[in-house]
Amino acid sequence: NMVNGSECNITWTVNATGDLGLYQFFAIFNSSLPINSVESGKVNITIINQTQTPNYNINLINGWNLISLPLRPGNQTMPSPFSSIQGNYSSIFSYENGTWKSYDPSRPEFLNDLKQVNESLGLWIRMTSNDSIENSGQDVGLNFNLQTGWNLVGYSSLVVRNVSSALSGYNYTSIFSYENGNWKSYDPTRPDFLNDLKNMTSGFGYWIKQ
């Protein structure tokens, strides 16, 4: 209970959502005491973006895997993006602009010409045991950089899409994936029931012929 002339501290919690920006909230204090004034106060609250860095795990099997990193790593320099499977792979290959590049953790660094990897690359990785890549980084959205001929590309999305939707707007003649030791393919000119590659999925790499 308060008496005239006394002081008190008041705290409250506000649960609210909204767009990023500055908002002003008012607090009105109504007194039941016999005084002639009603006091009010205001406070500024800024809503900021505190979105956590997205993560995605890519399950790999012993032997060859055709993969990609759906999220752009914060550190793209080899072998940092594959630190979670250190000791469980023997080689990684990319195919960029018609040229093969490779990384072998057992050989001297100057012999490795695969220096950096990102979400745009499809990658062949040879595992020595089953393991899982912990991919964290920036979701930059789906995009393909295709050149005439064969392209080994990544799938830079966390959303599964059917092939025709994922490649809408691109010219291509065929696409191949290698999933759990099995080849799958899609050809836009043949009946759909003959295509066993139905969707493009996070974590897989793809051969696309333009």
C-alpha cells in the first residue's frame, strides 16, 4: 500500500512482434490516492534482427558421395567447411569451368588446387566411413551459373523443389544426381514416368548439361 509522498519501482514485460525499427510505448499511471494529477511516461524500444545462423546436416556414406553445401560457409577456405568430418574423408573434387580441382588432406597443401568451396559447387567426396557434415552459414537463395556443356553445381537452397521448378528459366538438356550409390536422371524431353530424379534436394550436387 502506498501513502502520499512515497515512491515505488514498477517493472513490466512486453511480448510483441513487428517489423524492424524504432517504436514508442506509453505507460500511464492512474493513482487512487487523493492527488490532483495523473502522471504518464514513455519509453523507446528498438526491434532488431536476432535471427540465428541457419544450419544443415549432410549425411554421407562410406565411399563416393556427390554433395553440395546449401549454405554459404562463413569460412570458405579448405578444409574449414569440412572440419566436422575431419579424418573420415580421403579426397574432394570439384569441376569448375571445365577444369577438375582436388583436395587431399594427406598431401602437402601446395599440391591441393581446390582452395575454397561455396554453395555454388557440386563436390565429389570420398568418405572412409559414414559421417555427417555440419553446414552452417548464409542462405543466399537458389541460383545456378550454367555454361555450355557439363556443369557440376550445388543446390543452394534449404527447400526441396521438383526439378522443373528448380530449373525454371534455365536452358538444359539433362541432369544427373548420385544418391546413396545410385544414379538418377531427368530429361525434360522425355515422359515424366521415365525420369527417376524427381526433386532437387539440399545437400546433393548435380551434373547439369546445357
